[in-house]
Amino acid sequence: MQNAPGFLHKPELKSKNAESKGFTGALNIPKRKIYAESDDKMVYQEKFYIGFSDVSPDMGALNSTILKLFENVCCMQGEAVGDGFDDTPGRWFLTAYKVKIFDRPRYGDVVTARTWSRGMKGVAASREFEILKDGKLAAAALSNWARLNSETGKLERMSEEAFLRYESEPDRTNFGEMWLSKLRAAPQGGTETAFTVTRNLIDPNRHMNNVRYLDLAAEALPESAQGAEPDSFEIAYRKAFAYGEKGILSWSEDDSAHTVAFLSEDKSEIKAVIRFYKG
């Protein structure tokens, strides 16, 4: 896992009902169950500091920083409900993201990242995220996941009993949908850039970390598209890249977006697609 924006060990909790109990671990990160509108639903949140390595030259938070906040707060919730790395061989793998940034955090800001489960369908699950800045919504994301057994390598459904610990909120949403539509790659015809998956791109699941796709895609954009970070983007993850694997970044453009497709070296597979929306 990559370096993450700074975690504040004593966030200010503003919800109606909160319970906190210690977590036995190297960082002594506390568990927090933050209740929202009702006493039987869970929204998990933590505060983070936006540091120097988290921002672009204009001092605004990088899109990769936003995804790291989401990644870390959902891992924290998993640990809190007994679905952590040491608790079960089951792992949640991202399949899709839709991200919107309304007020980009800046260097020195302390933001609140929060997440909640929307629900489960078969081996798939839906989850939303928010980032609050000065108490106001600064960014939101909808994500879809698939559960894989890390020992067998096969998809598996989490038991209803275990999933109930997430206390899903199916009606709490910033997007009005739970399942993202398939994101299609644009026809080839733009520029292509070869890449190799190096060690620094690999996470504890032994594949290229989901945030790294965003970093590579940003580098594949033409000079005319460089500059301000896009405030709206979608990502579809189809098949993970492993260490040492080679691939092709295929960039194309239409009136509404820049699209980067992650292709296998022989271009026979589309492994991921990222669409950066204009305006």
C-alpha cells in the first residue's frame, strides 16, 4: 500500500451517537462506529491531514490523494467490523469507481473521509464515500466491488450474517444509483504508451494498486490535457496487472472526455478503463 495522507488519531466526532473502542495493532488505530440518521446504520469516518506530498504544484489535492483517502477509510471500516486482512481470506476488489470533486482540498486542510456500505448482490457489493471540508461536502464517490478468496483465487459470496456487520444504508446516496454501468473503452486511434508494472506499483494483494492506475493514466494524457486535475472521472477495473507484466496505455479523446484504456501487451485484453470528463 502506498504512503497515505496523514491520519489524525483523535478526530472530532460530531454524530449523534458514537462508540469507540481500542484496536490492538501496530498503529493503535481506534475503531469508530459513527451513526447517521438512525441507530441501526453505520457510517465510518476518520480525519486526515493533506500534506505536501498529497498535492499538485497548485497546492490542490491530487486525484490519487482522494482515492487514497477512500482506500484507507474503507480498509479501516473493514478492520472495525472484523473483515480485515487478519480476520478472513476474503478480499474486496474494486471493479468500478465514479468520482466527483466539488471543492478540492488543499495543502494544510484537515478533511473528514467517510464511507458506508450500500448493499450486496451475489459476490458484488456497492459502497459510497464522502470527503468533508469545513463540514461541507467536498467530494463524493460511488464504487462497486467483487469478493475474492485470496487462498483459492475464486469469487465468493460473503455470508449474510457477516455482511450484516456493515449495517448497509441502501437509500443513503449522492448518486441515485447503486450499480455502475459498464465503462467502455473508446475506439483506438489516439496515442499509445508502453509500460511495465514495477515493484513500487504493487500492493499487499500482490497486484497493481487501484490508485496507481490513475497515476499512470494521468501521465498518458497529452500535454494539452495536462494542468488542473479533472474534477469528475470514472474507472472500470476488469483484470489486475501483476508485477513484471507489460501493458499498453491507449489514449483517445471525444467532446466530453479523455479516455485511457489499459491494454495487455498484445492488445488482446482491456484490463481497465479510465474516463476523465472535461469541464
